[in-house]
Amino acid sequence: MKKLLSVAGAALLTALAAVFALGQPAHAATGFSVSNGRLYDANGVEFVMRGVNHAHTWYPQQTSSFANIKALGANTVRVVLSSGDRWTKNSAADVANVISLCKANRMICVLEVHDTTGYGEDGAATTLAKATDYWLSIADVLKGQEKYVIVNIGNEPFGNQGYSAWTTDTSNAIKRLRAAGLTHTIMVDAPNWGQDWTFTMRDNAGTVFAADPQRNTVFSIHMYGVFDTAAEISDYLGRFRTAGLPIVVGEFGFNHSDGNPDEDAIMAYAQANGIGYLGWSWSGNGGGVEYLDMTTAFNPAQLTSWGQRIFNGANGIAATSREASVYAGSTPTASPTGSPTTSPTPTSSP
């Protein structure tokens, strides 16, 4: 989640026609899979994400948040992790516990490395290659969790400089994960602080999708000030739908320092077109965007106006979320560790 400038000019979506004809990957699905621009769970049931982002890496003791997010109706939680390049590294054991918390609360777990945010413009950010190193270092706790976990390689992996490398760097990261035996659905974020105002992801998504030997990649756009009209929202998301490429709104808010996103249009279009959305964020924001907290001090009994809107408003989570079918009749096989209610202050504001 970060700032951006204004929307730049448009270009046609370029994608390889052969990619779209491939449809369902040939390998037997052990977890999530992609077909014709839609996401399916391991039972072959279409799954549409309805959830929020949770800043776990800065508030690692806020484990009760998983149950609280689920209680408000979410079927997915996008979990902020750190590779150790910018913030304190989340260990393999910690990630395993996060996965257990998601499973215990019957939510799908989207895991993302946040250290890549704004690379090329933010000097503290790291590369997608380094984020990939992290995923490979914890591969043992990811393997076997394909039914429940989606790997979001790196958050907003380029700022507004150097983003021309997005296509190559993203493709290479996907290839490395596959070569190491990770078969999970992979999620990739757009450059330009996630908002793709240069249309780099939009116009090269077909190339990136084709780089995945399993054709099991989902694209994630972050919608803040760039997406302040219904026309911009429907045009961007609609081009992915037309191309047969899977798209989710991985982050969005009701306001931001770079402009006023149209959250009503985002949620309405997503609902009408079967597109997932994940709002930013549960609690703990700093750096002047505290208004994006959905709860006050992680307390689910104190929803903010943004929290009320995304959970209980029109096209909101409570009304539109459907639990993943993989949880039907299931019970968790692993017990996560405790649920303290206090939290530390992060060393750097998210």
C-alpha cells in the first residue's frame, strides 16, 4: 500500500492468444488452479476472494485477528510477511503457525513478502529475486498446503522508476518457484506502487502468464487514487476479463493520500463480475494513513467507518463472501499457538 501519481495513457492489452486456449493446466490439481480467467479450489469449485489485509509482520502477537476477521465473514486474509531484507524476518515456524491460524478459522491464506514495496524508487526495498529466495527458504512449510495457501511473491514490487523490468523479473521469479517444486497458485502484484498507471502489468500479463509452466498465476491490482472513477475501474478489470486472465483487487481503500478511490464502484464491479477483493487493512496503519484501519486498536467491536463499509455495506464481505469448499466438513489438523491481545509497535510504519 503506497502513494501514486495520476493515471497515464491507455494501450491495448497484449497477450498471447495461445495462452488463453490452454485453459485448465494439465497437471492434476492438488490445490488452487486457474482456468479461463477464474480461480478454482482443489475441489474444482470457483472461489472468489472476499477479505482483508492483516499486517502480521509488524504485529506478530495479534493472532486473535484471524478469528476476528473470520467472524465478520471473510473467506480470505492476505498476510503481510517480511523476508528480513527490510523488517524482521518471519521464520518458517511463524509462517507455519499463520497457515494453521488461517486453516483453524477456515480462511484461505494469501501470503505476501512486503519488503519489495516500491523497489527502484524506495531505496530500502528489495528485489523480487530476494523475495523468491525467501519463499524457497521456507518451501518445506508451504508444500502440502496448496489447498489453503496462495503465494503472493512480492508486494508492489516496483515504484515509479525501473518498472520496465517488471515483466522479466516477475517471470523469472515464477519460473524459480516452479523449478523448486512449488505448485501453489501464485499471485503477482503490479508495479507503480501496485497501481499500474503505466499499464505495464496490464499489457504484459499474457507474457507473464505464459512464463508459468503450470498456467496457475493470478494478477493483483491495488486500487487507490489512480482508480477514482467507475470508468477507470471497469476498463482495467474488464480488459483482464476479456483476455481470459485472472485478476483480483489485492488492496484498496476508501480514501488515500494520492486521491479518492471509488470503493463503491470497485466492490460493485467485483461482485458483478466474480472478481476477488482484499481491503487494506485490518488495523495498525501508520504514516498518515491511519484512516485505513478497519478496526480501532485491533478491536472487532470497534469497527471504523471503513470497517463498517467493507464488511457490512453494499457488496460487502458479509453479504458476498462464500467459504472455500475445501473446508466443507473439515476440521483443522494442526493447532496454532496462542492468541494474545496486545501488540508491539512496529519499528517502521506500514
